[in-house]
Amino acid sequence: MGLSGLGIFHTIIGVGAIIAALAAFIKYGKINLGTLSGKIYFYGTIVTSLTALGLSKHGGFNPGHVFAIFIFLLVVGAYFLYSRKKESNRARFFENFFLSFSFFLSLVPTVNETFTRVPIGHPLATGIADPIIGKTLLALFILFVAGSVYQFIKQKKINKSVEF
């Protein structure tokens, strides 16, 4: 597998964040920063994004680093909306989208790294251009779009019930 100490730490924290996000989606239909699973996702994603900046399979700054920075900005933006714009119903739409989009973007390098490394010695994919990676990411993108529509509709109903 060939992971460095930082790579192992990054992977463990990242897997924890993904599990927390999946638990949140199952329980709440969204990543809710006010819950334990939401907090684990938030902090785990922050740590994973920052540690990703110290990792590079190909040397130097690469698209994976851009993903990490963008994911970091999305979760920080969602946290800002959660903590500073509590009274804004409109902010909930953006907060939900930022967290869901950060989760989807986190899965792009996760799928690539997992499929090109597992099983050890005979990985599922030979590289990022392998069709299995493309098909998996397409399926995840469809789930992301469907989930975002679901969250939008659910949030719209919540906002209507709160308005006076």
C-alpha cells in the first residue's frame, strides 16, 4: 500500500469523517453541525483537508491539493453560516449544500485512492482514467444531486413552518 505516517493518519481521520457523514445523512437527511456526527465530520474534514496538503503521490502541488483547499473552504463556510447566521432560513440552504458538496468532493480522491490501492497487489483500477472510477463517481454524483434536491425540499418545508 505504501502509505507514509501522515498518509495513515490522514486516511484514518478521513474514514472517520466519511462514516460520520453517512451516519448524519441516514439519521437527519443532512450533515447537521449541531450533532455529534456533524461535529465529527466537520473536525475530521478540516484535519483531513489540511493533512492532504502534506501528501503527494506525484510530487509538488497537484489537483488533489486544490480539492483539499476547496473542501476546507466549503466546511469553514458552512460552519460560518451555522454559527453566525442562525436566524437566517436562507443560510440553511447554503449550509446544507456546502456540507453535502464537500462530502461529494471528498469522495473523488477517496474513490481514486481506494480503487487504485485495494485489494493490495491487485487493485480494482489501474489509474484515474479507469472506467470503474468514472462509473463510480458518476453514480456518486447522481446520488449527490438527488440528495441535494431532497435537502432543498426538506429545508424549504422547515423554513415555511418556522416563518410567521
